[in-house]
Amino acid sequence: MKPMAHAQQQGAVTLIMVLVLVLLATLASGYSSHGILLGQASSQSLGRAQEARLAAQAALASAEAQLLQTLEAPPDSLAPLTPSITDPFADTALQQACPSTLPAPRWQCARLPLQAATLASASGDWSLTAWLARDVSQSPHLVQVHAQAQRQSARALMQENLWLPLIGTAAATPSSAALVVNGCVSEAQGSAPQICPLTLTGQACTGQAAGAAVQGLFVEDSDRSGSLSAAERQACMALSAGSLPGGGAIETPTSPVVRTPCNRAAWRSVFGDITVAQLQAWSQAQERSGLTASTRPARSIWWIDSPADWTQSLGSTEAPVLLVFSSLACAVRCPRMAAGTRIVGTVYLDAGCNDQRMRRWQAGQIEGQLVIEAGWPDIDANSRIWARSTAAQAFRLAWPEGQDSRRVLPQPGTVWEGP
């Protein structure tokens, strides 16, 4: 090969190598710039996510503070909460559809409007919202608090469960008797009702009794002696052996108590700290949510203001109910239950300590417990009351041990966050 040609060939190779090196340098520079841009974008994305998370946390904290302010009784107050318009579940204007993960009618949801100060303090034009959800059938006092912060494509969610003072605690040591009565009882002429206690076998009216058949809370001190004699207690609880086929004791107070004005001893002995307003609000909430006797789950709390006689059977062994005939329903005479009507659970009649409103009242068949805020004179023959250990299941809610049911408290371990 001639020297000139050889030199030209070497020059071409050198040029190609230089071009390759320049290309590689350009690519390296491009990849480096792209990496920097990606890093910057990732950093900006993480910054937006963190900002959204902080905004959602602020919304959640604000929502919980509002619930604390509007629902909790003052620390020095012994009065339980009376639900009002400050309860978002009681305000129909705040009701909203629940997501598919919280299916109706069991779940109930409501918006929680955040205070203007909270919305005004949100930096960066964040949109802050909050809403509540609860199982209105089984745990109306345990509420999910949801909060969201959103701005354009950035969003963050926060959630925590709170115990709210919407339902008080039932009596700690309730009577297990089939009949709890705040007055005296007697049988109608020729009547043969059945009042049966709990039994060791679980079979109604047969076998060994495992509790009292009747719990009397008031006996009249007829001779004004300041004490109650055995004769006075026996005259007050005038039930024949035929009316107590399952045996069981008849328990009465041993000393006089004052019943006028009405002391509501029957209510307290069963419902404890639960108030009239709380049970009424719970019943209304279940009705608004769409729970009925035929839904799954079925409606469990029934508050009745109508004086009309009752004909609908309710409850089952697996799902007992609470049926309350209010003071309005019992204003003149408590509604009678039609023969053949079966209630599994607890039936309460607010007769206001007026025995005449219960005269010849008919119970139908009650499997659980009958609670009367008065006496029961001239019991109808068609009345069947059989004690069941699950009588209070519908309204006896689970509370953390030692917790004050008048306080707003978080449920530990329930904080959740998501994009």
C-alpha cells in the first residue's frame, strides 16, 4: 500500500473514532440531563404527595376536633348526651350515599362540614373535605372519620375510627328475669299466663330454673309502717303457680321505695345510662337507612309512638330486637300485642308508673324480657313471656373496658392513609 493511501485510511479511522466519541459524549450528556429532569420530577412529585398528606392530616384533625366540641359532654357534667342537630347523622341535609365498600342499609354516611377557619387556613388552594360512616345496625357509636385533601392531580386520604357518645352503656348487672315490673301484678279472672325464667337446659318452662321469673321494683307500703312485710310483698305479686310453670323466684324490694313522681326504675335497671333520646335517635337512624324486618341485617331497634295495637312479629334467636312503646304510645293505654304475635328480644312499655294504662294488657309471646314502667293488673291469659339470655343483645353495645361513654375517643390502631 502506498504511503499516501495508508495515511488517508488512518485519518478516516481516526475521524470515525472521534465521531463515535462525540456521539457517546452527547448521549451521556443527554442521559445525564434526562436523569436530572427525572430526579427533579420525582422530587417534585414526592413534595406534592407530602404536602397533600399534611393537608389531609390537618383536615382529619379538624374534623375530630369538631366532633369533640359538638358531641362531648363537659368534663364536669354527669348528664349524658342528648342528640341534636349537631349530630351529623341526625341532620338529613348532611346524609350522603356510602361507597360500595360500605353497603346500605347497614352502613350510614354523612358529610361533616369543616369550619370556615379550617378551610381558610389550607395553604396552596387545597380542597379539604370530611365525611363519616358507621354501622347503624351493630355499632352506631363507632364511627369512621374520613378526610381528603385534593388539588388538581394531587390527593391524599386519611381515616381513623372514633368512639362517639351517641349511645350510652346499658345496665352493668341487669336482671335476667322474664318480667321486670315497676309495680304490682295480678291475674285476670280465669287467666293462665306463662312467665318462665331462664333454665339450665335452655328449654322454656321446663327443667331447673337458672334465674328469677319476675323482678318487682316497687311494692306499696299499704300499712305505712316504713317496711314491707312478707304479706305485702305476696299481695303485690299475686301470681299463681300455674302462671309460673318453669318455677323461678319472684324477687321484690325488702324496703319501701318512692315511685311518685315516676322514678323510671325499670328503665334504669335494663338500659342503664342509655337515654330515651338516644334510643329514639338510633331507631330513627335505622329507619332512615332503610333497615326493616326483612332486610339483612334486619332492623333491631323499634321506637313506637303510635297507640295502635301491635300485630307484627319481630326478631329471631340469632338477631333479637328491642321494641319500645313510648310514653306517647302509652299516654292513655299501652298498645296491646295481638295473640300470636312473637317478639324475640326485649319489649319495654313506658306507662309512666300508671298501673291503669297496663290493665288487662296482652303480651302475645315474648321470648327474651318484658320490662314495664308500671304495675300489670289483670294479666291477660294470652300472655307468654319466656326469658332468654340474649334478650339485651340488640342494645348492649361493646365499649372498651373502663371507657366513659360520654367521651370522644379514638380507637387504637385504626389510623389509615392512602393516595
